[in-house]
Amino acid sequence: MSAVALGHPTLESYFYGELESLEAGLPPEVEAYIVHLLARYARRPGAAGRTSNALALQYMRARERAGAARARALRTVGDRALFIAGVVPRSLARTPVDVRYVSSIGEAAYGQVAAPSGPLAVFGMLARQFEEITEVVANIVEPAHDEQETDLLALYDRWRNRGDERAAKRLIAAGVPLGGPDPDPTH
């Protein structure tokens, strides 16, 4: 993605503009963090990809570290989980994990880096609001008004098998009842 082609001087200004248009109501520190995270991954898209170590293993290794190295490693895990859950949740298709699992790792990683105040307080906000922030990130990279998915069965499959909250919202908007974790759509 070229920031110049999009009419913005930087990736950060593009993502900030998209975030502002959503009027998400997130704290300014969280908004700034999201903008920089998206710009960083846009410049290095392979950093969160399938060639990286498994997220759970990366999380376990991060927890084994000490001091500043531990904090950096946990932040990296949280960032990667947020990117996967918000930007590329469909990459989890045909894997044994779903978005909820990835989100739980991200929440835990950010929670372990967080501090009650100061510059590390943003990680506490990221941990507490992980699902909401994931939804905001998803809407930045794939705005809801552009989504014209009419394959309700595919949406249902993504919601049921992967916990895709965006798919659930689109199903509900289409009038499909989602009565529990494993409803039978044939009744």
C-alpha cells in the first residue's frame, strides 16, 4: 500500500484518518498505538505471517525472559495477536486455533506488560479492551460499509468455527439468530 497513492504523506496519516472517521471513542494513547502498529505491519507484512513462530510458543518464550527483554517480547506477542485478530483473522482458517484463542493470548501478553500509570498504562487499556480494539482495527483495514458479503453460510461458518465477531454482527444484521455457541441452523 502506497501512502502517496492514497493521498496521504505517510502511512500513519492514512491510518489516523481512517481511525478518526470511525469515531471509535478510544483513548488517544490507544489510538496512537493502533496507528503506529498498523503502519509498522504495513511496512513489514511478513512480521506476523505464517513464517513466524507459533503465537503460543512465542508467548511462552516471552514469559520466560526477564526485565526489559520480557516486556519487549510480550509487547511483540500482543501486537502480533492484535494484528492477526483484527487484520487477518481469515488466516486462521484450516488451523486448530480461532480468533478467540489468539485474542486471549494478546490480552494476556498486554496485561503482563501493563502498569497502572505512566507510559506502560496503554498496555492495560489494550488488554482490557482487546476485543473492541480488534473490531476497530478490522474496520480500519476493511470498512464495514464496503462489505457486501451475501454468502450467509460462509459468514455462519466463520462465526461458528473461528469466533469471528464481524461475521456474527453481519449475520444478526441479516436476521440470522445466533442462539448460542453451537446452534443448529437446520431447526
